[in-house]
Amino acid sequence: MSNEAPAAPEAAASVSPGRLTRGTIARYATGSLGTGGFATLPGLVLTYYLTDSLGVAALAAGAVITFAKLWDVVIDPVIGALTDRDLARRGSRRRLMLIGACALPLFFALTFAVPPALGPVVGAVWVLIAFTLTATAFSLFQVPYIALPAELTPRYDERTRLLTWRVVVLTLAILLFGAGGPALRGAADDPAAGYLVMGIVAGAVIGIGMLVATTVARRTRARHTVAGSHVEPGPTNSAPRRSIRENYASGIRALRRSRAFRMLLATFVLQALATGLMLAGAQYVATWVLRSEDAVEVLFVALIAPALVAAPAWGMVARRIGKERAFAIASVVFALAALSILGMLWAPGAWIYVPVGVAGIAYAGMQSLPMAMLPDVISHDERTASEADGGRPGGAGAFSGVWTAGETVGFALGATVLSIILAATGYVSSVAGQVVEQPDAAVTGIVLSFSLVPALLIALSLLTLVRYPLRRRDVDPG
């Protein structure tokens, strides 16, 4: 099938031996407005919002965010099983995606709607409840969204193409929310009103991106072989109901059965921890190292502008040398760029934008390549499911549920590690409008959390990446 060929109505998003249509790629990639926005903006401003607008102590702020994220770890495997069941019974993963896309904007706005007069304790509880509900809505969308590529195409390079363009939109979303979010926050004279405007506008844009992506899942059908020919069955009501325990067991079986999944997931979680730590620390670097709260917008431009060009380039590199090798190169480049930022301890200044730009180039590969490798892992498991599991694969939802939970843990612990570093180095929290000065130890801790610690985490992730066993010949033998 060529890019221009119209898809049949019943199979617009189904597995095809040909190339994916431009429309399918574009609609799937648009979902990254949602995933990029949710990953970027709360990670960037929520800890800072709690400590420097609501007066919540650093450790308490970290605990609030960590709880909401760890709640995702509890529900993501269940959502994975539910979306597999939807696919079997309804022929689509769209239902949960649609619920999440509609609910998230409201909860996202409520997260940043706390009246400062309520005080730190009530403010922390408010954010805890609202952000937990936001994270739940996000998981309802994200788990089935991640499961889709394995069903959209069976081809090794087509998955790279699909996920490359997803990361192009993801990098645009990071720029939009990373620079535009703080700009919206600063548009109002009252900080509380600024955060509320930011929450409403950003939540609406996130929801729109998610809604567009749900159309890719609308007509997905499982493809089966009957007497040597392919047929496209409709939904079935024969999918068995699973208990919560069985839902978790399905994810655990996927981890135990697939070494490739274990190694890829461990690598991605460690890297999510590193990038989540840097994301949470960016606003603190801007305010207390570069001495300009608005400098966070420039940091994001420096990060994303190179990444927009780099994402397609990483796809071309992967086609030549393999995804796993390209992923390793991107990781090493990112670690070296992060390590060089350590120089801010002795010479803070605008030079930081250069290594941040290099890190942005590498980050594009660190996002697109593992996401393109995950469908390979899923399809490989479908062909090689062990006899111990009755020859049955775990289902894409089981894999994506565990994957999303792992990614969530990584980003959550990034904020947690930052809050621990801030508390240990004596960081002083404040309410909106209050002027404080940070001790030198706290500024040193901010620099370390943005440079040395992420570099060490990336180095650790390489130990699991080198043990990833799949190559092109394992996934795309033809």
C-alpha cells in the first residue's frame, strides 16, 4: 500500500504488510501533544508550584507527586488488561482512551487552582487529590496508546518511522508546554491566577491532542490467519473476565517470559529517572543558578530546537546500524552533555545552553528509539510465547501497562530524588510573593541534580541496554 492509497473503512488502522498511511502516522503522532504536555509541564513546574507558591516543604512536595505517580503503578497493569479485553470484545482500544482524554483537562486545571490562602497543608492535599485524578485519566489514555504500534504495522522499519514522527510531535509538545506554560503563568500579575490560566489552557490542548489520537484506535481489528488467508474479524464477546490478581499476573508473566522486555524496560526506567530529575530541576536552575525565573523558557528552546531536527536523523541512523546501537549512542551523548553542565558550580552563565542543546539532540533518540523497540518486543513475544504459558502471548496491553507503570515510576522518582536533594542541602520554601535567599549548599544541590546525578543514571542504564538481545533479524526476518 502506498502512502497515497486510501485505507478501507474497516481496516484504516489495522496491520498491513505495506507502508502506513500519512494520515495514520499524523493522527497517532498528534497524541504526543497529550503525552508530551502531561510529562513536561507538571514535571517542570509542579514541585516548584508547591514549594515556591503554596509554601509546602520540599520533602512534602516530593511525597505528593510521588504518591500520585505511584498510584499509576498500581492501576496501569489493570488498565492494560482492560484494554486487551476491549480489543477482544469490541475490536478497539478506543473506549478507555476517550474517557481519559475527556477527563484529563478538568483535573489538570484543578491541580493548579489552589487558593494560596488555604495554607500549605490544605494546598498539598488539594494538589494530591487533583493530580492523582489527572494521572489516572492520563493512564486511561496512555496505556492503550502505547499498545497501538504493535498492531498498526508488523514491519521493523515502519515502526521506527511511526515512532520517529511521534517523537517529532513530542519534542514540539515539550517546547510548547515547557516554554509556553511558564509564559502563560507569567501573563497575570497575580501568581495564583497565572497558574490557573496555565492549567486551563494546557489541559485543553492536552485533551485535544489525545482526542485526535483516539481516531487511530477506532477501527483496529485483530488479524488472524484462516486456511492460509487473512481475515479481519469483528468484535467478540468471548474475552474472559480477569480478576485484579490475574491482571497483575499477566504483566508479571510478560516480564518473566521476555528478557528483551526486561532489559529495555530497565533501561528506559533509569533514563526516565534521569530526565525526570533534570526536568524537575530546570526551574530551580533558572531561578537560583541563572538568577532568572524566565530563563527556564530559554532552557527549553535550547533543548527542543536541535531535537526537532535530530528525531528524523535518529530514525535514519537506526535504519543503518540498528535501533539498539543508535539508542546506545544517543545515551552516551546525553550522559556526556549532562556531565559537562557540572561546570555551573564554578562558572554559571549562558554557556549552559550549548550542552543543553547537545542533550536535546540525544534526548530525541532516547525517546524515539526505545518506543520503536517496544513493538518489536511485543511482536517477538507473540511468536515465541513459551509452552509454560500455554503458547499464549501476554497481549500488547499487558506489556504497555507494565511499560507505562515503569515510565511513571522513573519520572516520579525523579521528582522524589530532587526533593530529597533539596531537603538535604537546606532549600528554603516560600509562598508566592515572599523573597528568600538560598544557602550555597542548596544551589550546589540544584546543580548536581541537573548534571552529575543524571549522568550517572544514564551510565547505569547502559549496563542493561547492552544485554538487550533483539536485532533486526529477530524481528523482521524477511
